[in-house]
Amino acid sequence: MSVFHLVVPPNRRGRDFVVGDLHGYLGALQDALARGGFDPGRDRLFSTGDLIDRGPDSPGCAALLGEPWFYAVRGNHEDMLLRVLDGEILLLDVWRQNGGNWALDDREPNAAGRSAGALCARMPWAITVEHRSGRRFGICHAQCPVTDWGDIASVARDEKLQQEMLWARGRITRTHAPPVAGIDCTIHGHTVVRAPLRRANALFIDTGIFLPGGTLTLLDLDAA
């Protein structure tokens, strides 16, 4: 069983990285980690969610959740998988249209989908990374649904705010969005941008690896 909001203490041995939405592109992640000199024995990797769907290796990306150095928040694609596994058949066609075919045999979840679902069910909705510099980074998928990050755990009791956390795009479209209080920087995926984009103290890093010409953004928090 997962916690809604996971707080991760500072990494005193190595570096912390954050990666944008993977969407099944495990090879692109492995290439990016190699270029960045990622050391799984010392470093940690955090993800903005949407590990699965659209790309060539959703099971491989979901399997990262079993690695001790890997942390990811729930994205809307993991949420669709989990809801279909929970019996929400009306969502099945929407999910299929958005890349869920890998996990389905006709209209039933297959073994790969069920195995990935067991891993995705552990994902928190929000992560606070306490960086060794003293800064604090808040990660959730689409945008922060509260004005103060200190209230993020309360979203566990509010389904409307949970949907905002997974699906909303309001903050990224507002050029003068106010900063989120109680955190140095929030980091998100979901909305595709050509290059990492800041809105006040929110940073959006989904650079569309699944699209023609898209890339995968890997952010070293030492430089964030």
C-alpha cells in the first residue's frame, strides 16, 4: 500500500535527478542516465509519472518501480491503468486510445498489465525531495493543486483536487501564475513543452519523448 505524500530525506552520498514523463521509452532513459554519469549505488532518480503507454517498453519502465534508487509519482496514465484493473470498464477505450493496448488482450487486462498495476499501485501522488543543499523540491504529475505545498497531503481527501493533480494545465498556461508557498520549486510533467518551462516556482519538464522530434529531459537537482 502506498502513501499519498512521500517525503525523501537528503542524499548525502550522491546526486538527485528528476526525469520527465517516460511513456515506455526505457532505452532513452538508459542513454540519458549514461550521459549524465548516473551511479545507481549513490544517486537517486525521481520521475514526474506517466512511466507507461505510447512507447515501446511500458513493462520495463514500470519495473523501475522495483529499483531502490527510483521514485515516481502517479501520473494520469498509471491512474487509468489502475482504474481499469479496478473494474472501470467505461474508461477502457479512453485508455486504449492513449496507448494502453500493451496491457490489454481484447477488452481484458493481460498479465503484463496486471503485473505493472501491482507496481503502480505503490506510487505516491506527491513526493517532497529534501535536497542536500537545503532546498526542497515538490514533485507531482500535472500541477500542484493547492496554494501551499504544506497542504499537499490534504489532497488525499479531495477527489477533485486529485484530478487536478493528474490532469490540469491551468498553471502552465498562466504567464503570471503565483508561486506555490512552502516549497522552493515544484516539478511536473503531463503538458508537453519544447524545453523545460518555468512558471513562478513551478518547472515543467515533459519534452515529449513519444512525439516526433521529442526528447527526454533529465534534470540534475544540483543545477535546478
